[in-house]
Amino acid sequence: MASLLGIDNGLTVTKAVIFDADGTQLAVARRRVPQSMPRPRWVERDPAGLWRATAEAIREAIHLSGRPAADIRAVAATAHGDGVYLLDRDKRPLRPGILSLDSRALDLVARWRKDALFAEALALTGQTPHVSAPSALLAWIKAEEPETYARIGHILACKDWLRFCLTGEVATDRTEASTSFTDVATQLYSPRALELFGLTELNQALPPIFGSGEIVGAVTREAAEASGLVEGTPVACGLHDVTASTLGIGAHRSGVVGIVAGTYSINEVVSEAPRTDPRWFCRNAIEPGRWNNMAISPASTANYDWFLDRLCERDQRAAIEAGQSIHVVLAEEMKAAFCRPSAVFFHPYLFGSPHGEASSASFLGLHGWHDRGDMLRAVLEGIAFNHRVHVDALRDGFPFDRAMLTGGGSRNPAFAQLFADVLAMPVAVPGTEEAAAFGAALCAGAGVGLYASPLADPRDLSRVTRLFEPNATRASEMNERYALFNRLAEAMKPYWAELEAIGSGGRG
């Protein structure tokens, strides 16, 4: 029986998911991948450790599926976008991989923002550089680690590193290639982009570009021994995780905004022509002649996770001991909080925001009579409001009338309904939980002819999707609260840099 393996590596967990050819999920295995933060703003990981954890997850997933590894017709990976994983000219890792949460290039990007570089980068590449963009990180390495820079032989994204471990082949796909160095019009590498960022020496280090569903290698003997896969199993090129998630929920098409409520607030619309704006990245879509328009900030459900870890620790332990979900335990508190008026607002900027690198999170309107439920409501509203900031930006440029939502929070009906009310549009939640991994599996299946293309989804989404319609009264209330949320953010802007300076001065 034909099955497919989709690998999905996030910022803290790597997953191996096996799907039947009809899209049914057969097994999933996870491994945590430690992050290293050796200095403020540095977020790294050991590439070898990432591969070991992924290989262990693959082996476990094969076991859990109850099927032989020989049934797996093809493999593809997706992983966190941006950041960099560098190999030397002998194809050995040069240094720890740099993750997309890294912001060491903060000062460099701030200098770039003050000159003409930002405008030219937007016009040429479809996006302005940000702190974890390959352009900014490589320029930082050139300035701060010149010996490492001089030895760069190959520049990879995270999923490209995993595919290299599987096959020994250096490559990337269209979606990942466009994170910094492609011409938005031609969708191909641009020598001028490298020149713009002062990186002309790296022209030969950029990996060759393939289609996401093209087979670019096969599982090597070493990778087979480590993972339990069959040597020679075809491996497709794979794709950027934002695109994989929207593909996996059926949102990678015109007229739909795909929303991923995860560590990052991810909001994406596919278009048939490039349109640039500093509020979104205009990057390559899976197919030539189509573009992903991605409005993103690191300000989504990571804030909810932080709230649970810091303010619900005892309840989480008790829930685990009782075999319950912490979300169920808190459901009554949440319901009660949403049934009463609240003056409490939360800006979900613990790890970043759409407003620049100096922003920070805050509760506003909090009084002594408010309880944890009021704070939790504010956190969830703040997450949804931040997504709307991005969705509203995309509405200015592209037509769409419905949203498709995925991410950990989407499995909570109350959270999905909140999104429908905040966005004032229907929100659909597909039943496939491991959406990004399924997006990768679609690429794998296309590579070996099981599907006509990665977009040829075999699922009947109408049967596995739950639809949430906005409540008119709640939508009106949320619209007023959203307007105040934005006014409060604007009022805080003058103070964020001062707060950041105080905090930086206190670091050891």
C-alpha cells in the first residue's frame, strides 16, 4: 500500500508524519530539538542534533504506522523559514544553524532601514529585509565572523539541511529561494540582490532551485540506517513551512486567506501577479507565475503558551496527572470572561510584532477585581487582533472572502469562533491536524506521480472542514475593541525603545 512521509520541523519540535495516499494520517512521531541562546538575541541549534532527532522520529513513525518502510513511496520535508544553515565547501556544517527567532542582526537592519536599501530591496526582491532574513544574517556573519564567512560553500534553509541529510544533495525550492535573493518579477536568483546586501562573493554558494514536487535525490545508505527508511526511497525538494501549512489546509489558492496561528502570526494570500508592499513579503509560490503574499510577525499563540507556562503552571501539572487537557480545565474561566464586559487588553508582542524590533508586550486596563480569566481573554483577543492587523493589510491588496485557519489553537472551537468574529468573515478549520507535514507529503506524492501536482489534494475538504460564521453582534463588539487595541499600540510606540534600552542595560 502506498504511503508518504512528510517531515515538519518547527522551532522546538521536529515531526515525522506518515499519510496514506488518500490523505489519511497514519502515524506521527515527535522529538524536541533544543535551542541554544548563547547570547542575547541569538537563537541557534546543532544541525547534527536536529538530524538525529528527525531520524529518531522517522523510525518511530514507521513503527507506529504498522506498515513496512517499503510502503513509503516518497519523502519530503518542510521546516521553519528564514534563518540560515551553512556548509563549507566539503559539505560539512560550518557553525550552528541560526533560527528564524534570532535577532542578532537588529542593529544592522536598523542601519539599512535609514538608507535607500529598504526601498530598492522591496522593489527588487518583493520584501524588505528583517532581522532573521538570510540577507541580514549573512551580512552579519560577514562583519562579525569573517573567518566563517570566507569558508561558506553552501547556503541552506532548515528543510534543505534535512533533505541533504537524507540524500547528500544540495538544493532548494522556489518558495525557499525567494526569502532574500530572487528577483520578484523573474522569480530567479538576482546578482543585483547579492550586490545590494554586500554579498556578491556568495553567488556560487546559493543552492540550485527545483520545484517543490521534483525529486532531487534518494535516501542514502547512511540515512536509511539512521531513520529506518529504505535506501533509494525518492525524496522531493519540499517547501517553506508557511507555504506548506497553507497547502496542507487547502488555502494555497486565490480568493482565500490562509492563517496559521502558531509561534508566528502567519497570514498568506496567493496571487497571479506580484504586488509589493512593506506590510507583506511577496515571495514565490509553488508554481511558476504565482506569488505568496505573506504578512507575518512572531506574535501569535506563543503568547498563549507563555501565559500557560507562567500563570497556569500548577493547573497544567494537575491536568497532566489527571489525564486532562489544560485547555479544557480553563474553558469555564474563558467562557465566563467572554460573557462579561472587560477593560483588559493585551498586546501579544512577547517575541516580536508588526511594529518593529523594539516593541514589547503589555497588559492594559487591568484592575484588582480582574482575575486570570480576564487576562486569558485579553491574551486570546490580542492574538486574534494581531492576525487581523496582517489580514487587513492583505485585504488592501488582494480579494478574498473567507479564511482557512490552522495551528494549535484552531482545534479549540471557541478560539476559531473568536477569529471569525474578529475578522468578520467565515473561518474554516480543516480536520488535518498536521497541515504542514501534509503539505510536504503532497510534494512527495507529486514527485512520484501519485498526484498530478502538489496542488492536487486527494482529500474531500468539504467533509473534513468545520466552518465558523461570524456572529454579527460579537463582530461589531470586536471591531470596536480592535480599534482601541490599535490606538493603544500607537500610544505605546514612543516608549518601547526606552523600555528596551532599560532592559538591555540590565543584562549581564
